[in-house]
Amino acid sequence: MLTDMEIARAATLRPIAQIAAAAGIPADALVPYGKYKAKIDFDFIRDVQARPDGALVLVTGISPTAAGEGKTTTTIGLGDALNALGTRSMICLREPSLGPCFGMKGGATGGGRAQVAPMDEINLHFTGDFHAITSANNLLAAMIDNHLYWGNATQLDPRRITWRRALDMNDRALRSIVNGLGGTTSGPPREDGFDITVASEVMAVFCLSRDLDDLQARLGGVIIGSRRDGSFVYARDIKAHGAMAALLRDALMPNLVQTLEGSPALVHGGPFANIAHGCNSVLATRLGLKLADIVVTEAGFGADLGGEKFLDIKCRFAGLAPACAVVVATVRALKMHGGVQKSELSREDVGAVTRGLDNLDRHVENLRKFGLPVIVALNRFTSDTDAEIAAVRDAMARQGVEVCLCTHWSDGAAGAADLAQAVRKLADQKAGDFKPLYPDDMPLIDKIRVIAREIYRARDIDVPATVAQRLASYEKAGFGRAPVCIAKTQYSFSADPTRLGAPEGHVLPIRQVRMSAGAGFVVAIAGDIMTMPGLPRVPSAESITLTDRGEITGLF
Amino acid sequence: MLTDMEIARAATLRPIAQIAAAAGIPADALVPYGKYKAKIDFDFIRDVQARPDGALVLVTGISPTAAGEGKTTTTIGLGDALNALGTRSMICLREPSLGPCFGMKGGATGGGRAQVAPMDEINLHFTGDFHAITSANNLLAAMIDNHLYWGNATQLDPRRITWRRALDMNDRALRSIVNGLGGTTSGPPREDGFDITVASEVMAVFCLSRDLDDLQARLGGVIIGSRRDGSFVYARDIKAHGAMAALLRDALMPNLVQTLEGSPALVHGGPFANIAHGCNSVLATRLGLKLADIVVTEAGFGADLGGEKFLDIKCRFAGLAPACAVVVATVRALKMHGGVQKSELSREDVGAVTRGLDNLDRHVENLRKFGLPVIVALNRFTSDTDAEIAAVRDAMARQGVEVCLCTHWSDGAAGAADLAQAVRKLADQKAGDFKPLYPDDMPLIDKIRVIAREIYRARDIDVPATVAQRLASYEKAGFGRAPVCIAKTQYSFSADPTRLGAPEGHVLPIRQVRMSAGAGFVVAIAGDIMTMPGLPRVPSAESITLTDRGEITGLF
């Protein structure tokens, strides 16, 4: 079997200006980055604002397992299939982080015949957006410490600095550091740490900004810490937001690439969905809606995590109303939720599938709470038996949900034709009646509780007094209308990553909260969740090499 | 008077493919980054290798002062003037670092009518090369700590790790840190620190590599630390070099931009000259020599610092033999070397000019030790008087050195026409007889001493026993033939930045040495020299902002 990289190399890509032209983007609106990548300039984006919007389709999934589900491939395959059916579609994806590339996940550009290209460039530096975000994050950090060094005119309490540094790297040694050592010329020392760039508030601000003005204003509103009296100090108080916005200016233009089948794809922004809000940029999605009849976009991890945040945070802020949601599942992943070990997944086990369907059922129910029609995309493996697939169909039929078998991984657009037909039908029917899960004016602690109960099916939340006080201080400071971003393991509805299936009645521990005032949401950290991953025992970086022809091997 | 930014905005740039075509680079060899920047691909670079080389001209300067000398503008103005005379020229410059942009220096793209463009893009992220270098540096760091975390199979002594992290930012709080805090899952803790990216050995490797193979091999040879028995551990021992090379692959293609007068310029790589070797990439310079009759290139800071390293390190490794050297000076800067305060520079003071000429004399003498013919470029200010200029001409005439008055800052190419004529004459005469200052097979400590005595005019060097032992260990490990890179203040021939003019008889303290085995040189740190700058009391970042038209103001 060919690897993803081999399939990608065998494909003939078209010049990006051709892809753009077919999508209705003129050549003079493109800022090329190499032959197959381009940014789309702000003038063009302003020019298309008066156009009507296409329909928005969310691709989300069951709780992820080690078996893999194929959410990105489904997003790409669906976009390709819609185009093949003659529906103008635009695919909107997140940009990959460098961290997982060198860890163990590999790339994030799809797989098989459902890929965006050029995969090596997209997975490595792409158009430099994440580097710009890292720089903006760290410029603010350097200006904070410089502010302390030169006398601390804002009276920021050095013990209450909440802004952390960032790198787009899996680097556990930087999670927790003491900086400012070395004496008078480098101090004062203080506790500090690095998050991975995709967890930075700058990433969230970047992804939620509607335009450059909004970006600069949001950056000014970023909280960097507080004074002894508890009042917040903002990035604008140390005049950092203008330079941060300058660093992000070019990055904020959405990136256009193509799928292996020549569909256009906007790949822009990329917060992780477990430790951040998990969806691509508002600018890219809104641009896509002006250009296409159907925009297919992905939210990270399961429907409970990335899906909920897409709906409650991104759609709320950007005024988006999805037409429907596609939940991606596989028989193999359902069997894992049903208790089967990874090594045993190729053996038929209808009972395990049925048990695992509890997880899928739960996600379908959850999405309907947002008023969305749901379709299940079942990515087919050769080891799946007819009886196992029938079990999925039967269970979903009881909920009135259509199951579409998908083979876009091996067959490209043709393998997602049924799914595309079903999606197009729902989009045409306008059957959706989207509403967020909770209103803006609910108290912050109640928002956390509603998500915990309605989505995670927890009995309650455990909120220590210090956390409750902090939430109260956010409300007092005027942030009470903010939505909540739950930072949580992606593997379980509970905070325990080993509890697969559909656990309920648990208590969700809220260890910590942070006010992302620039992004406009409160982060609630549920259980043990790292904002800086580590590398595994044998990082994939060890196998990466340049051949004598300058090709990268071992990346995928 | 117009600002540099206003002059730059008023200029009409040509599409980069037109600039490339005029320089003999076909469109299919270009990898565009926006409309006015492009990388040049490796296939084309390989194709031109059989061509003869043009002449190489080094632009260097007197010891820099707060008055400014205009070395970058002279490099650009000279290139423009040569082109205007009908000599095909190529300008080779370093890429700017983000650090000084947000500190106080401003941009590094020239000034007045002698600029490379687009200045804001070149000064901010450009084509992402420095971000790639930062990532490669920090991937190695993350892999080192990950190696300790998972059992330290190489038996690297955690107390003897010499590899540091890097950011392209002025951030003194990161100079010296303790990382790995937070317990079992993040540790073990150890002392660590960040250098600015331009000081990273990866930057030096990048700038000295002849091609991708050489790059990967050099990265493998980077020393990360040593074992208890003193033996070195290399990047290849933890299999980091392949992934580092993958991160740097695209960055290693030289960047083509244009001057405001439409001359081609290769802007690629950018180590600082005080804490690193101070010149643009070997790949860019060698490519320039294949494309142009005269390549004009700049080395950072004074002729003692960047100039010496250009000649003893870059030219030695790359097999380059410059045709001549241009030493840039101004009457104002000479007066500062003669003891005048910055506020008094506009008043005529022939005596101070004469005293300050000691500095220029010294640099001219030094450059002749390398067998190079020398020309002095005197950048004219309106406050300069005829008597002051005559003092410079007279002093240089005694050394047989031509002084060319330059006004390219205000007049563009026409303002450097005399200089261009003089340079072309020297290049045509082939009067140069370049040789490095010391041979490869001299002991390392003697190399340091030769540079200190011949260039810095020190009576001797002060080398603590621990430093001498370390130099001996480098020789024992097989690195005895390496040249030496002196890390030193740029303001004085001595290690004391306040001693302007031409001090002599001092002792140069060698505080520390480091083996940059991947780059291929030994770094000798003379006196107090920071490898991570700090921000000033009022960083220029505070004045940077995005206008509502998306333009960056306050950067220059």
C-alpha cells in the first residue's frame, strides 16, 4: 500500500492561481507563497462581504480512540465529493502544529486520496502563520519582563502574571521554569513557563478576529496579570498590542491550497481542541461562505470537545449558523469504545460495536441540542463486516439518523458521494435551527455546569473556592457575558481518559480558570490537561531525514 | 525630510520575476513569497555552478558609533551605482533580526534612497528563514531534554549540556533560566537559557553550508554537551539532525528582493557580527558570483569584527577571494572617535576629525594584512565642512588610499558613482592578493592571540586555565584546524566599549570558549558580551501600530 506521502507525490498539483480562479478568486487578490500556496488579500475579502452566505457544514466525530476515525479525511473527501457533484464547495481546515509532527501524530493534512497539498510544506512552516503567532506571544512576554525590569510603572504584581511564553514545539522541559536568573542585569527572577503555540491566547484571538482592526483591539484587551488590589493589567497598558498586530498582519490573510483532487481549501489558524477552542479562523470560514455554496469545516477531537466549542464559541462570535453536522465514526473505533483492545480490532464483534454505539448515540444527542440535523459518516475499513455495519445503521435508524458509508481514503471523491448527497439535501432543506447551548447572560459558573451536565453528562462540577472567586472576579471586571472554553481530555466524556464509551454521573473537576479577555472567553481546565505536550520515548523526529534530492522522508 | 518608510512607500516596485529576469534568473527558478520576494531554487543554483565567478567586494566600516556610518546604505548604493554604470552587480546582505526592530535600532534594510524593499516585510518575518532556524534550534533542545527524560542513553552529563534554546527576540529574562520544574512529568530541572536566534550555531551552520547535504552533515556535527569523561555528544547521537535539516530545507534557498532603484539583492542569513560571525549566507554569495560581474556584500559592525570574520571564516570556508574592501566612515563618526559628544557633532572640528582618523587608519592597515586593496567611502552629511573632508582625504592619501564621497542616501545611485568607478577599477586590475590572517594548522590559542595582536592591537590575551584546558580538549577531539570567531563589543578595539579611537597595548580577556563544531569554528568570548540582548526602557515596539488601512507605522 502506498504511504500518504507517496500518494501525495504522485499527484499533479495545479498552480494555485488556477485553483483560485475556479473558486472565484482573481489572481490579483493572491499573495503567493511558492507555487501551490497563496494568501488572499484583505481588499478582496472586503469586496465580497455583501454577497450572500453559503451553507456551513460541521464535520465532527465520536470521542477519538487509538484506532483513528478520519475526521480530516472526511472533511476533505466531502468537499471533493460536493465539487464532483457540481456543488461549489470550500473546505476550511486548521493549520497543523509542528509539535505533533516531531512527536507521534504525524501530519494533519488528511490521508490516502483525501489530502490537502503540498503536505510537507503545510505540515512544516506553511506560510509562517504559527511563527508569527509565536513571535507576537513572546514579544508581549518580553515586554512584560522588560516592564518589570525598568520599574513596573503599572504596578503589575510579579506573582500574578498570567501571561506565559509559547513555542510551537512539544517541549515538556519548558512547562515550568524560573526565568530572570543571572543577577541585576537579567532579573528579577520569577516563575514562568511555555505553552505550545496552539494553546496561546494569541492563537485564539487570531482565529476569532473578523479583521485587522478587531485583531488589534482584541490584542490590546489581553490580560497579562493583575495588581495587588486584584485589578487586571492589559496588553494595551504596556503598549504591546500595536507591535503584536504588526507581527500578525500578513498572517491574518487566509491561506488557499488544494486537495489532491483539485478542490479549494482554506487552511488557516489552528488551536488544539483539547486545550483551546479547536477550529480554524473566523476570517477563513466567513470568506469561504462568500465563495461557495457549501463550506465544509472540521472541529478538532470529538463533538463534545471541538464540536461544542465550534458551536458555542466560534459560531456565537462570528454569527454563524451551521446547516448540519456530520459525525465521523468507524466500526473499529466503536469497538474500542465497546471494550476491545487495539490488537483485536480486525475480528468481528457485533456486541462490542453495539456497546460502543453508546458513544456515538451520545454525540448525536448532544448535537441535536444545538438544533442541528445530524448525519453519520462511517469510514469503512476492509475488516468491517456487514453485520457490524448493520448494527450501526440499525442503531442510528432508531434515532432517525442517516449513516453514509465512506471510502474516500482509497477512492477519493467517489468514496464520499453518498455523504455529499445527504449533506446537500439537508443544506437545501434548511432543516437546521441552530442555537448555542447557553445564553450570554448566564453566570460563568452556570455556563460551566450546563456544558458539564448537558454535554459531558456529569452529575455536577467540582469548583474549588479559589476558582469560584476567580470566576466572580471576571464577572466583576465585566466579562460575565463570555462563553466558556473547556480544556479537557479528548478521550472521554469524563476527565479520566481511560473511561471510554459513554460514562455518566461523574463529577467534572474544574482545577483552574483563566480569563482570555482578548479572545473573549473563559478557559476552564477540567482535570489534568497539559498546555505543553512532551515528546514520546522515540520521537518521530528521529526518523526524519533529507534525501540527496532534498526530499523529506519519515515525516509521515 | 521624508522618513525611510515614506520614501519606500513612494517607490514603485517591479514584480520580482522582472528583477530576476534582468539578473539572469528564469521565472521557473523562483519560489515566490508575495509579489516582491522570491526564493531561488536549488536546481537553478546547481545549474550555474560551472560558470566563472564575478569579483567580490567587501563593504565594512570603522568601529561603529552612535553617530551611525551607513554601511548598509553604502552596500546598496554601490550596487545601484555599479548597475547604473552598466556593470552587472548583485548586492548580498544579511536578513534583519526581529530583536532590534522592537528594541531601538529600527530596521536593517538601508535608508533614504538606498534601501531594499519591501522594507516592512523584510524587517518582520521576510520569508520565514529565522523562524525556521529558531525551530531547528529548539527542536534539538527539546530532543535533548526528552533524551534525559527517557533515560539518557548517551550518558550526556546534564551539568555539561552546552546547547541552549533560541528566540528571535530581545528578551533578557530568558538569558538564564531553570527549566524542567514541576516534578516527575516535566523534569529533571537544570540550568538553561536562550540566545537570540542570530547568535545560534544553527544560524552559523545555515550561513556556512554549501548545499543541503552539507547542511545536514554540519547539523549532525553540532556538539550538544559532553559526558563525565569529557567526550562530546553530538546532535547526530540523538538523531536530531535530519529533522533539523527538514525544518531548514526551504529556508536555505537564497531570497531575492530589489533595491528602490531596481537592482537585485540577495538577502539571506543574518548572524550578528559581535556575538556571531556576521555575514550573509555562503550560498547567496556564491550564487551572486555566478550571476554578476561584481558582488557587493556587507559584513557587520567594524572591519575588526565582522570584516575579520568575513575574511577568516566565511572566505576561508567558501573558498572566496575578495577583490577589494570598502571601509565606510563619516566625518561625524570620526569626530566621535576623536572625543566629541554626539550633541556637538554639527560644529566644525578638524582636530577631532584628525584624532578620530586613528580609528580609520587602523582598520585600513588591518585590511591590508589580508592582502586587500582598500577604498574609503565617506558618507557625506550637510554639516560636514570642506576642511574636515580635506583632513580625511589627506590622511588617507598618506596611506595611498582613495576617498570617495558618497551621497547615495539622498541621491541614490548617482551619489555613489565615484565609489563605483573606483571599485570597478580595482576589480578590473585584480590587484588583490587575498590570504587569511592565520593558517589552519596554528594552535587554537595562538589563533586567538594572533587576532588579538594583529587586529585588536592588544598586548596579549588573558586566558584562564579552564579556558585553555577547554581549547586543548577541542584540539584533542580533532577540531584544531578550526578558525576562531571572536565574540566582542563592536564599539572598541579593546573589550571596553567606552574606549573609542584606536586603543592599543590592552589585554583582551577571553572569558569563555565554545566549540561550534557544526559551523566549524571556535567561539572566543572576549569581555562582557551578551548573546541575548534586552529591550530598552522605552522599546520601539511601543510606538508600532496598524493603521485602519493595515499599514504598519512606527517601525522605522
